[in-house]
Amino acid sequence: MHRHRIELADIAAWDNLLLAVWKAARGKRQRPDVACFLSDLDGRLQCLAEDILLGSVPYGRYRSFHIHDPKQRLIHAACFEDRVLHHAIMNLAEPVFERGLVPATFACRPGKGVHRAVIQVQQNLRRFPWFVKVDVDGYFPSIDHRLLFELLQRRFKGSDFLCLLWRIIDSYHATVGKGLPIGSLTSQHFANHYLNGADRFLQNDPQVCAMVRYMDDIIWWCADKTTAKQTLAKLLEYMEGQLSLQIKPTTQTNRSARGVTYCGFRILPGTVRLTPRKKYRYRVLRDKWEAAWLDGKIDSRTLQQAYAAVHAITLHTDSRSWRQRNLQLHPSRVI
């Protein structure tokens, strides 16, 4: 495997840091910490560049809070300086991660995403008779720091850059030696890369006809029920032995004709529907943005952009009749 070298000087380069600031501040310029950073942009970037070269980053300050989406998640948001650092790293490292991933994984990748994953799942439901769906139990808190760093060492070289990656990994612990903070850009890419070996394990199994993975939600197809159960047993052994991960007991083995719930959508060979969770999210977000507009917190342009984002939840689904009924039952408060 070819290892890629990234120099700290390239991360700290002025153009790279400016691009990182633009990405990190997008949609957040009104927040006090972001506004403070931008008010002294040249000085802050100069300090950040010096700290990168001196090995004094990350700063490791996290702001913790809960979100309900709709289940409760504990988010650990890095300070703005660290978010800029993460973007500066991923500007250079993301293409390296991208080249190492298999086509069947869809999270954190340009040109992929949830909707592409849903389309691929539906195509596979039409082609293959049986599927197995699994989900990792407590994925982000369970990622082993040592194993993750060993995987990164196979992808990158250069002691200074690898030390920086280790400091980022080691800046957060769910338990001793384990865990990545949900809400961090580097965590998303590290977590996606952590299961790359499992992708290749499945794809190299002759009993597996096809597979799709979106972060830790894995689904694959087999010719019959017996081989489906055999591949499940092999994957469980691999995940526990090689990655120190446990699969949730709620694994699903079923006929493709019966459909599957994946990434929040009910997918059948002939249609894709919204799940109750997606319908709830649609209603809540619509009410939230309309209330913000009525209170004068956002302007009409922002409201239109928010409407477009809310509507994107329903893309590629057969939901027109539901949206019409929902609008009749809960009329828009925006006139």
C-alpha cells in the first residue's frame, strides 16, 4: 500500500488555512467565537500556523451538548481554532482517504451521501434475493485509538504529521483508549476509514453478492438464507477480533422483496417511503424555521433556503401525497 506524506508546512500554508476558515465558518459567522476569530483573522491564523509547526495543536477544548434527532446524541464540538485545524488537515488528507475507500461506502464522500446510498440499496433489493443488515453498537465511543492509529500509519507517513493525528485522536476519550467525539470533522473521516477493512472483508467473500455501507450501517446481499447467516457469523468474528467492535443484537436477515429500513428510509424494490422518524423531522424543522421567520430572527431568503433543505429530506421518495396531507393538517404560518 502506497503511503502518502503530508508536511506540517503544507497544513499551515496561508492559502490552506484561509480555505479551512471559510469551510469552518460557513453558516456560523454570527456565533460569538467565530465572529471573534474573524475580527482578527490575520493574527489568529498566524498564531494557528505557528502552533501547527510547533506541535502545539490541537487545543483540545470541546463544548458538549445533547441533540434529539430524534434519538438523543451527545455532541462534542471542538473549539473554532480546532475546527479550522481539522479542515486544514482534511483539505490535504481527504483525497488520500477517498482513494482507499471502496465504491460501496457512501458516508463523508464527494458525490455520494445518503440519497445515493438509498438508490443503491433499492437497486440491490431488485437484483438479489436475501439481505443482511447490521449496525455497530455504540460505534464512535467504541473505536479503539491504537487500532485506528495503526490504520492511519498504513495510509500516511511522516512522523510530524502522524504525531499530529495521534494528538487529535488522544484529545478525547469515551473510555480509556477508546472513542471519537461525535461532531468533529476528523472523527467522521477516521470513523469511516476504520471500517474500510470490513468493507473489503465482505467484498472478498464469494458468498456476498453486493454490499452498501453508510458509516456503521452495513447491509449486504446473498443468494439464499443459509449463506446470509454464514456471512453474518464471519463478519461478527471479524469485527470483534480485528476491530474490537460489537454488532447490535438487532441484526436483520430477510428477503429483499420485503424491503428494509435504511438511513431513515423505508426502501422496497418498487418504492422508497419516509419513515415515521423522517416525517417527524420534516414537521419539526418546518415549524422551527417558520417560527424563526415570524420572530424576525431570519430573513425571507434564509427561510427559502431552509425550506429547500427541509424539502431535501423527501427527495427520491414517494411522499407527495403525505406532504399534501401534512400541509392540510398543519398549514404554513408564513403568508
